[in-house]
Amino acid sequence: MAAAQQPQNFQFRQGEGRGTCWVAFPAGNLPGTGTPSEVRFSVRARDGNFVTEILVNGWKKAQENAASDSVRPMALAFDTGKETRSRSGGYSTGFNDAAWGGWGAGPTSDAAMEMLREAKTVQIRFDGVDYARTDLQMKGLATTSLDNCLKKMRGQ
């Protein structure tokens, strides 16, 4: 079978809940853990707020810093050469341990979504650490998933 005829196998999860659409991709092990992580992008339907999270179970650094009031912005560097930095960010713990960055409703979230739309990989920098480059598997896969979910949620 020719290369163009071979089926493609994509590995991602998508979902919705509490007025938010999300898509998640497998990522490497986080520093200090032997547990695989995932990177999740989400958008809140009512205002378009864009959030990126690094999710893992058993991440001691997130557990120790979840109660901190420190703002820790997250930076995303795409293979297109474009970069964006969140307005807010921090650690959280619960069902998953996480590092998160929030871009806020409006132009900053819109710009981050457009950067994601054109990218095939993303490198995350958070709290002074560069995390493994995440393979988004196909240009537009993440945003197509998010856009379709948002249209459904908004009744379009």
C-alpha cells in the first residue's frame, strides 16, 4: 500500500463539561515523576477563555504548590516560531495534579487559539522549567476539535 493510502492513527482525547470544551494529547514524563502526562487545551464557551494544562497523577511539585497565591504564567512556543504567554497560571491538585495557564477572555485567548491552529508541536515553559515538546499530530487537529465542540455547545 502506498504511503498516502495508509490509515493514520491519532492519539488524543476530547470532551466537554461545565461549559468548557477540551482536547488532550499525550506528553512525556514530567520532571520528578515516572508517570506519563498529558497536555490539555480548553476553551470556555461563554467567553472564549483559553486554558492550557499539564496533567499527571502523583506530581509532588503540584501538590506542594497548589495552595500558593503566586501567579505563574505559562508560555507556549509553537513550531511555527510563534509564542504566547498566559495572563495567569499556577498549580492545582485534585483528580489530577496540574500546572495551568489561563489567557483570559478576549484577544489574548483568540490569539493563542490562532497560534494553536497553525501548529504541529508545542513546547511548554512553566515555573522556570521547559517541558517536553508535545506532538499535536496534525496541524489544526486541536482547534478543529475545540471549534466543533464550541459550535455544538453554543447551538450553532
